[in-house]
Amino acid sequence: MSKIKSAICLTLMTLLIAGLCFICFVSFGLPNGIDTYNSILTMTEKDADLGMRYGGSEDMSGRYLGGGYSAVYYPEGVISAEEYDTTLNGMENDADKQAEYKDRYAKVGNLYFDTDEIKVTDGKPDEAFEAQFQSAVDLFTARYEALHLEDFRVSVFDGYAVRVFVGRNDTAAFTPLSYTGEFSVKYGSDSDSATTIMPERGKSINDYVKGAHASSLAGNHAVVIDFTKEGREALAKASAGAADSSATAFFCVGDNDALQLTVDTQIDEKSLSITSTSFTDISAKTSAALIDTAVNGAKTELSFTVEDTAGYHGLYGENALLWMYVVFGVAFLAMMVFFFVRYHLLAFAHLYTYLLFLCGTVLCVWAIPFLTLSVETFIAFMLTSVLLSVSDAVTFEKARAEFATGKTMASSVKTGYSKCFWNLFDVHIVLALAGFFTFFVALPSLSSFGFLFGLTTVFSGLGALLVSRFNWAILMAYTPKKGAFCNFKREETEDE
């Protein structure tokens, strides 16, 4: 390969790796002093078994260390098998009530549906319910995403319920984020008698409200609601007499009050900032996410109840996630010391390959829904890291042996790779198949290990047999002393 082509390839490879490392591992605060740019690793879901016991203090960066709470959102008319059995057993002295109760509920999977509210045919709810439920899943997902937490999961549970996991000790968000229905603004002395000022009959709330967001300044948190021109005029008209007789503005989602604001002067603003001494960062974001998604998010006619709230502790002891990072750092340093001492500048070929392997793994764990950063996936990654390093060392040693016999560097590399290619290929294929087989037959935690082990074994094979050889080719174009560059020696002379 010519020097010009090598220079272009090396530059592009360096820029690619630098960009991947930046998005995968670099987090920093933005100039506004409020928001943060989070790396892919920061946003990657962490297993609840990592870190300190839940409820302990966070680390200095305020990031998630493990443990958390989960809750299940059940659609109205849907109950768990436990609740069904408990209620049924409570009627054991009244056979007629038991029979009536059994006739009323239909079993769908592990859940029971109230057939007075939801039509069930052949063990499945009707298509209308299916569509509304999927809209609800999209709605809840958008709400939790709007909180910008690095430690949450929204998933379908038992087919027709929604399970939410958050890695924080503030579970107050569970209930308000379950509210569904249209957003409206009422004005009056109390919620029951207040007059709805927006939307008016025949109009949409989008004619009045653009959306909502949370803001924070000097430790004070607020929810900001953005109005259209028509919405601003409606609120200004309703609050025109507030200076003489104060009232309350009620910001509602469905039948629930999301926020209340005591009004003692006319409100004539396109962006209304609502503050409260009780607001924390997460509660302000919760209210803003609730209102914004009610205005702009997916629509559902289903209402939900929050049940089965549970807490989780970090199973592996205090700061397990931190120790995982430390173990990786020490292993990475030891690996690179070995390669630079043994192969001098040729170690950059392995370094570039390994960084691509590392970033590819992080992106996959982040993007694949059933994978989390856990002890099992970390062990799978470390094992295949060793596999990649050993594979590169084997190919380098084969080329070293060929070079020592007097062959040119190009011939040594070609012959060295050809002698070990199929052996390494077979090893990677067998291990990858073993990993994927484990994924299909094992328990959940071990299946995550198996899938990532199989996937990263494929990455290792591609890296050792293709990427490292390509990196070697573009690096060798820059030096006339190829033996010294790789720390290869011949029996008679040190270099070509």
C-alpha cells in the first residue's frame, strides 16, 4: 500500500475511533449549567444488582450506582393473578358471589380481564384495546425518556401491563406519570367547581398549548408551560379579575390535577413559569413530562393503576460498578504494556482493533433491549477481550517466526496469517455458536452472558483476522525499518 493511501486510511481510522470513543465514554455539563451531555456508557442500562444498597448516597457525579424500584401499571379492568385469587378466596363463604366473580373475569395469560369493561375473545382482548395499550406503552416510554434518567426501563409485563424500573429512591413519579387523558386548564376557587377555560368545546388542546419543559436556576426548579396566542389570551381573560379576587388555575391530565397555581394577578404570558418550594429536580421534570406528553404524546383512552411496587438491592456489594471499571482499566493497561513491550509500534495495530471492539460492544449493549451492563455481560466481554488479544498475539508470533527465517516482512505477514487463519477461525466459530446456544437455552442472566459472548466472539474474529491485518498494512507503509518497527529480529541481522 502506498504512503498516500496509508495516510488517508490511517487518518480516517483515527477519526472514526476518536469519534466512537467520544460518544461512548465522554460526558460533560453543557454551557447553560443545567443540562448534561451523556455518553452512551452513561445511558446504558445498568443491572439492579450493581452498586450500593438502594437508598444509599450517590457518587460524586450523582450517577446511578445500582439498585432501584419497580412498579407495574395495570390498565383499568385488568388485575394480576394474585389479586384475582385473593379476592376470590375472600368470597369462600359465598358460592354465588364466587361464581359471579368467575363469570365476570376472563384469564388472558397471567392476567385477568373484567369482561364488563374489556371484550375478550378466545383468550385475547379486542383489537381496540390492543391499539390503546400500545399507545399507552409509547406514552409511558416518552414520559420516562423525558426525565433524562440513565437508569430506567419501561417494558411490557405479562402481555398487557407495563412495568417500570427506576434506579432512584424518589418513587413519587410512579403515580403522576400513570395519568392518562387530555390536558386541560381549569380556573376557579376549587377543582370540582372550576370552569374549563381550555380547550373549548370542538377545539384541541394543541390550539392553546405548545408544550411544557422543566427549568432550573440556582437550585430553584420550575415547570414552564408554553402557550399559543389563543391560549395566552384565554388565560389572560380568565384571570383578568384576579387582583380583586384571587383564584386557582388547575392544570389537569384527564381527571387528575397535575399542577395548581394560585393566581392573584392577571396572567398574560406566552410562557408561564410555575415554581414551588416543594419542587425538586425530578418532581419538576415529572410534572413537565406529564403535561408535555399529554399535549404532544401518544393518546390513549385507557386509565391505569399503580401496583406491585418493589425495591431492589445491589446484590454484588458496595460499588460493584466502580470495581468493574477498575478491573477493566487494569486489564487494559496490562494488555497494552505487553503489546508495546513485545511488539513495539506494531501494538498500535492491536490498539486500534481493540478500541473498535470495545466501542462496538458498548453500542450493542446500549442498543439491544434485553442487554444491560451487568456482572454477567462484563465477564462475557472480558473473556472475549482475552480471546482477541491472544488471537492477535498468535498472528504476530507466527509472522515473527517467518521473519526470523529471512523472509521479507510482507511475505512473513502473509505466511504467518495463512498458517493460523483456519485454526483461529474454527475457534471463534465454535465459541460463538456455544454462546448463542447458551442464549437460547439458559436462564435470563446466563442468556445475557451467552448472547454477548457469542456476539463479541464474532467481533473478535473479525478484528483478529481482518481489522488487525489491515491496520498492520497501513502502519507498515511509514517505516523503512520494518523489523525494528515490529520488534522482529532475524537470526543473522536485526533488520531487513
